Amino acid sequence: MKGKLDPEERVLPQELPPYYQQTSDEPYDRHEYRFHLTNGESIMFKNYQEVQAKWFQTPDLFKSHIQILDKKTNKSKGGFK
């Protein structure tokens, strides 16, 4: 047989490749969140941290799902004339 037979030397690299931990310091605000309850009611949230906190504070019996919505933007009606 040719080559090394020790699997650790064949599979695992000696150094881990570089990776990104964070791409931007700007706040991420492209979505809004609607928290749906089992009774049909819903609550809107502007950021993920708030809806996540509400999810974990609500008993399983009352929570249904979280809907992710695109934020509405004001687009100007400019352009070519």
C-alpha cells in the first residue's frame, strides 16, 4: 500500500483556515418580525433580539410561529424622464 494509513494525518489539516466572524459593524435592519400566537393574535417587532426574547419568554402552549417580513422602504419616484 502507498501513502499514509493514519486517518488523522490524512483528514485533519494542520492549521484551521481563516474565517470571518463579522462582516460589518452596521446594524442589520432589513427585516421586521411578526410573532404569531395560537389564539390568532400577532405582535410586530422591529428587531430580531426583541422577537427572540418574546419567543423564549412565552410558554409553548401559546406560541405558534414567527413570520419574517421585508421592511417597507420609501422608494423615490425619480428616474429617467
